[in-house]
Amino acid sequence: MAARADRASKSRDAGTPGGGLSDREFLRWGHACVAALEQARVEIDGLNVFPVPDSDTGRNLLATMRAATAEADAAVASAGGVHRYAAAMAHGATVGARGNSGIILAQVLRGVAEATRDSGLTGATYRTALARAAQLVRGSLSEPVEGTILTVLDRASATARECAGSGLAEVARAAAEGAARALDETGDQLEVLRAAGVVDAGARGLLVLLDTMVAVVTGETPVRREYPAATGARLGDRRRAAPEPVRYEVMFRILESDENQADRLRSRLAVLGDSVVVAADAAGGWAAHVHCADAGAAVEAGIAAGRVRDIRIEYLAGDHREPGAAAAGAAGTRIGGRGGGADTGRGAVRHDGVVTEVVDRGVLAVAAGPGAAELFEAAGAVVLGAEPALESAALLAAIRGMPHREVLVLPNGALPAHELVAVGAAARDAHRDVLLLPSASMVQGLAALAVHDRARIAVDDAFAMSEAAAGTRWGALRRAEGRALTMVGTCAPGDGLGLVGHDVVVIDRDTRAAGYTLLDRMLGLGGELVTLLVGAGAPDGLAGDLAEHIGAEFPGVEVAVYSGGQRADLIQIGVE
């Protein structure tokens, strides 16, 4: 069943001879996929119980598709028809892939790129693209599991191949309908899905992309049933029945490698953990993904296979978020990526006899909340997520995973001082110097990162950053979760709390009033710039009201407001 779309708002270009998509229409499909994944993200996250119930498949697919379309947008000026966009999307998705679902999506796009190398996207090449994508995805996995996106992609390819019609519209509809039927069956094919009462999350994301192709080609968007999320009780039963040890999701790219090295890496990662994907990006590089207990060993396996870039390490154990909560989840570590530090000054470091090229200095920043993670990445730092809670083992693994001789760490208050000292001592070796900077909050970390300069020697750089952090007074606006005794009296549940550093200095039943009083006290000592980092639980309009208060009471003070997404603080405040 299909609902007719507003054709006036979906006007199409002339297309290609034979009824295929023009290059501009294909680019429009990419952007339409981003919009469709934005709408379906919460639903997909709610289905995510395999391979890890961390409710992030929708978020990962969306982030990957955004990276793909960004790369395609940059290719607009080049020649090559649909293929140039498809190849750019495949490369962008590989570089920006999040999770194993992101790498699989990149392989689907690579299948389209290979199929359109000599012609546009027609019914015939779409069949070829789906068949090639299914082959690439299976070949990239160490242990293919049925009842997942693999099975659904196979069915989409099969129904496209068996379609009686030859036009792109008929083939696209057949592929989408076949995928929808296969998706409904996944809940009975995989025990963990059956126990949770859901269909496969990655396969649901694939169906979104296939349905979007139908919508772009025909102007009609297929209507699908609702796919209910796994309930908290079902997830809780699974977690109590099978508690997992501390584990990490490790991702990285490999350059200067080959098929044989990639096969060996896939086998080695399969020994270390599960959810293993090692896939080519059609540009001479490879993307790797694994869930394992020894993140350092996974990175070293990558180093043995080629030149490692864009490492991401995310803590998995204990991530017991309910479906739909992924938007507030932690960002992973990203090393050497687009936002992961400039490549100024390189050297060579020997890891177990393997020499690899490294950047001389990198900054590792701990961040709570997706918005805060993006701020640190944009400023050139590597990011390690701090939510739901950071453990010293995760910080140690992230430091060891960085390909730098010198590592400056911005802990941003995530761990107590004695644990930081222990991590620093354990992380230092003959090949790496580690300097832990005194940033007690994310706003102090951002102030420190703003003066980071790789042209200085490490000690001078660390001193300047430490001075910037120390020169930033910080506070936070929170809501009391229970009755407690503070240095200014007893607070009740729901009270607004104003903190300077770690000390409560304001209690008010009205959260906004507590914020106003806190700002008055912090700015009473002077200040030229106030940074407001808005948390996930902040009421609508709170940050705007606080900014207006600063403008009215302290004219001339500059205010910068950013979405942080952190859970603990409604607003984190920095005064410089």
C-alpha cells in the first residue's frame, strides 16, 4: 500500500535515458534518506537489541548517511554522472561510519557506486547494485548472522532480480516490498529478537533507504506498519541473564593495506571479539569494527595490517539506556579524523615490531553529551564519551589507542584526581608522553582547547591550556533529585540548585530564579564572556532566559550558548 506524495513538491529532473535517475535525482535521494532516517531514528533505536542492546543503530545510520551526503555535496563540481555521487557517498560513509551498521551502509552505497560506473541508475543497474551490495556486506563480516540486515538485503536483491518489470520504478518497488516481508520474518529468525519481541534494527534502517528510493523514483512513499520497540522489561531480563564484562566498540580506518592483510585482520579481530566488520571503501582504504574487551589489542591488530587512521573507542559495558534515549548517549573516541587534530609534524612509533606513521601531539577530551562531543571534535580534539559513566579503564584504552607521541588529556571532571594520576602513570611508556590537564568541567576544557597550539613544545602548550582552564570560573544549574544537606541549607526534590565548582551556593524552588542568582554571583567578580552549555534535561527557553538576564544585568558581557546534551547539568556555565 502506498500513499501518494505531493508531486508538486517532488518535481523531478529530466532523468537519464531509459527511465533511470539523473545525477541530481540521485543526490536528492541521498538527502531524502537523511530526512527519512531522522524521522525513523527513535523507532530504529528502540528496536536495537542485537548485537548489543545500546539503542544507537538509528543514530549510527543517520550519522553515517549525513557523512555520505556531505561528501557527495562536495563532489557537485566534478564530472561523472550518478557514479560520482555514489562513489563520493560510499567514501564519505566509510570515513564517517558509526557502528557496524554504518560500515554495512557504506558497503550498500559502494554496491551502487560499482554498478553505476559505466551507466546511470536504471532498473538493470539497481538490480546489480543490490546484488553487489549483498555480496560486499557478507564478505566484510567474520561471522554473518541470519535474521539481520544481511537476510533482508539478500531478499531485496532476490525480489529485484525476479521482478517482471525492467524499469527502475518496478524494480525499486519489488526490492522494497521484498525487504519489508523479510524484515517481518527477522523476529522469528534470531533468538535475541524473538525474546525482545522486535525486528532487526539495522534491517529496518535498510528498508527506510529502499522506501526512499521508491519515493524519489515514483513520487509515492510506501506506508509501513509500526514496529514496536523492545520493552524495558524484556531488555532488563536479557541483561540480568547475561551480564557482560567490560567491553568496547572499536572502529578505525586502514590505509596502505590489501585484501590479504584485511582477511588476516578480520580473523584476528574475530579472535578478540565479535560484531567484526572489515570492509573496503573503494578508494584503497578499509574500515574495521569490533566489540571486544581489549581495545588496545584491536588497534594493534589494525596497525599490523596497514596505516591506521580515525580510531574510535566507545565504552559498551553498563550502557543500559532504554530505547529512545540514545540522543543523549555518549560520543565515542575519534582519533585522527576530520575533527581529530591537525596532521602537523609526524614521526614513527614502533608497536611490537610494526612501524606506523603518527601525529606528534594530540588532545583527548572527555565529553558528556553529543553536542559537547561535537564542540570538542570541531575544535580539533579526540573525544571520549563520559556517559552514562566513565571508567578509568576506558580512558586508559583511549589514550593507548591514540597514534601520538604526546597526548594532552582534558578529563573535564569525569574522574577523581587519584584515578587520573593512576591512568597517566599506566599510559606513559617509552613511546608516549601523557600530560593530564587540570580541567574540572567541560567549559574549562573548551577554554583550554581554544588556546591549544601544536607549534609550541608540549610543556608550553600544556601550561597555556592549563592557565586558560584555571582562568575560567565554572558553575552549573541542576535540579535536586532528593532531599540533601548542602553548605547553604537543605534542598528538597525538584529544587533548583546553583553550584560554583562542586559546591552548592544557591537553592531556589524556581529553577530559573536559581539560575539568575547563580549568574549574579559568578559575574559579580567580573567577566567578559559567559558560555552556557545546555543539557538534555533543560526546560525549553531556559538558556534564552539566562542569556537575556545577562544582557540586562551585565551589559557588554558576551554570551555564547551551545547545545551540550549532558545529563547531569541543566546548564553548565563558564565565565572568562
